Amino acid sequence: MIVSLQDMKNYLGESGDDSDTIITSLINSAEDELVASTGINLDNTNRLGTVERVIKIMVWLSFFADRDSSKNTQYLIAERDRLLTKLEWSGSNATT
């Protein structure tokens, strides 16, 4: 995984172990979606910072936005889309 479970839990503000399984699943799904939508190779990219940010945003949106209508997701949706486009057009060998 590009983003570790603990790093993702810190990003989400989750401290317990109750959500570990779902968070791990969401990380894996986000990585799969990222590869499918951009075509980049996660094992051979020097855009790691951007990749990590996109994965964190995608997991956050899946973890909170689908079940909490009070969260303001518009900024994160726009940021996710911008970063995905950037990754898609830059290719896996572009510099950060």
C-alpha cells in the first residue's frame, strides 16, 4: 500500500481499531481506482506525494462523505479531480 493504515487513520482522525478493515479496503480500492483512471504504475512513479494525497482524499470521501452530509466535500472533490487529471496527463515518470 502506498498509504499505510496508520497514516490513513491519522489523516481521518481515527484512533481505534474498529474501522481498520474498512479503511484498509478503502485504501486498496483507492489505489485500484487511481491506477485505472490514470494508467500510472504505483511501483514506479516519482509523483509519490501527489499519489499519496489523492489516495487520502479518495479514502476520506468514501469514509465520511457517503454517510455524513454535514461534511463539506466540494473542496476535496475538486482537489481530487484536479490531482487525478494532473497525474493522468503527467505520466508516471514526471517529476513532483
